[in-house]
Amino acid sequence: MKKLFVLTSTAFSLLLLTSCGAGANGSFEVGTDPKGIGRFKKIELTSSLDEKMISAGETVYNIKCASCHKLNGEKLTGPGWQGVTIRRTPEWIMNFITNTDEMLDKDTAAQNMLGDCGVRMPNPSLSDDDARATLEFMRRNDSK
């Protein structure tokens, strides 16, 4: 009887964990490293936003991202960007936009987004500076 209770409790806990989303607020998806897969292991963010980076990130967004992603929560081809910096760590975002193919192949959270959207995000081929500027633009978008 004790074994059955332990097994049932464990199965229920796993069910709850896998049904929850992922985010930088402490929740996670089973099988997902909150930092993602890639070379970015620690991104230092300042409390204030960098306006120069925001401007560069907005340019990247307009050229490479806006055709598939809206700035609100509405899905276009890809998911809306509203709240992304709350749901994901800076490292995960940077790894996803610079290591898109491997993240989609191996990261559970990225695979779940692919399942929701049904369209594989192409690798945007961003430089590290462009990726960091895009992250700063995302941060500004979430601060509104």
C-alpha cells in the first residue's frame, strides 16, 4: 500500500510539473535547462535599460523578426513576444536566437513552442551583439 501511494504521488507530481510552463520566475519544464543549449551561460543585465541597444534591437526586430512575431501576446506565425523576458532567462533567449536549430532539436521548451506554432523558426543568423540588442529590446517591450 505504501509503494502504491509513493508511486501515485510521484506520478501526480510529474504530471503537475510537465503541465506547467517554463520561466525565469522559478517554474520550469521537465527536461529543460533554464539557460538553454548554447554558449551563453551567464548574461549580466543592468537594472536600467540601454537605449542604444534597444534601438539596435528594434532594427533587428523590424528586419528579421516582425514578419513572424508580434510584440504583444498574439501569435502570428511565431508566438508573441509579450512576457518572454519574464518566462525565460536571458541565457535561454540568447541561446535560442543564436543556436536555434540545436535548441529546437534538443530543448524541451523550444520543442513545445514548435508544437504550439507548427512552424520551425529559421535560424536568424544573428551576431552576439545583435542578439544582445534584441534581448534588450525584448526587455523594454516587457517593461511597458
